Amino acid sequence: KGGEVSVTFPKEGYIYEAMKGFLKHGQTIRLPLDPPYRFLTCFEKQQQPPELKTDTDAVTPGKPLLLDIHPFPAKRVLSLEIFDPQGKVLVPRNEIGSRLLIVPDGKKTSFPVHFAYSDPKGVYKLVLTDVATGLSSSTNITLK
């Protein structure tokens, strides 16, 4: 614990910390050398938050909400968090943690999100995060 580390990328660019956000523009960055580990990415162009588009703003259990994933590059990992009407994170039934991971393959244009019949009715907040950059966007949908 303690000290600093200097990371130099092959080219100058926009440096982001995965799941955290933009750090700086440049080729080299100095960071504290403290646990836990950190993942850094560098892009030639400044990145934008992922655009979160759904096929509808109201959904019923049994019919999936479709997220538009066609604009995202293949193999770019996205994280989706869903917050229920009380603001609690909805734990996806097919995941271990509280986030749904989405990895576009370049072929599929949508990603289905299913709600259980037992999920409370009301307004849900969806937050889509680009894992590589930490940039995110959100939208609200209503579960009827």
C-alpha cells in the first residue's frame, strides 16, 4: 500500500478507468498504488456515454423490454443496473451480482430484459454503463 505508479500508453489519448469514468487526456498518468486493482483504457477519441434506447417506455411482465444494442461495437461490455420503484437494485435472475452484463456480438440488434410477475408495479430506473469507460446513461420505464 502506498506509493505511486506511472502508466504510459503507446499513444496520447483519452484515459478512462473502467467502471469509474474519465481521468485525463494524455499519454501518461500517475495514480496512487493502492488496492484494489484498477483497469485503465485509452481511446484516440473522447468517448460518449452509451445511448440507452428501449422499444417502449411501459412494459408488462411476461413481455420483454428490448434494449437497442445495434449502435455498440461488438464485444464492448456494457453493464445494466435496474432500480425498482423504491430505488433498490433489482437483482437479475440469471446473474450472480446486481448487474446484467451485455456483450453485443455485432449481429443482434436488441437485448431482452424480463420482469417477473412478482416485481412491484411502478417506475423503474435503468442505468447502462460502458464498462471500459465508466460512462453511463439512464432512462425510466414503467412496469404495468
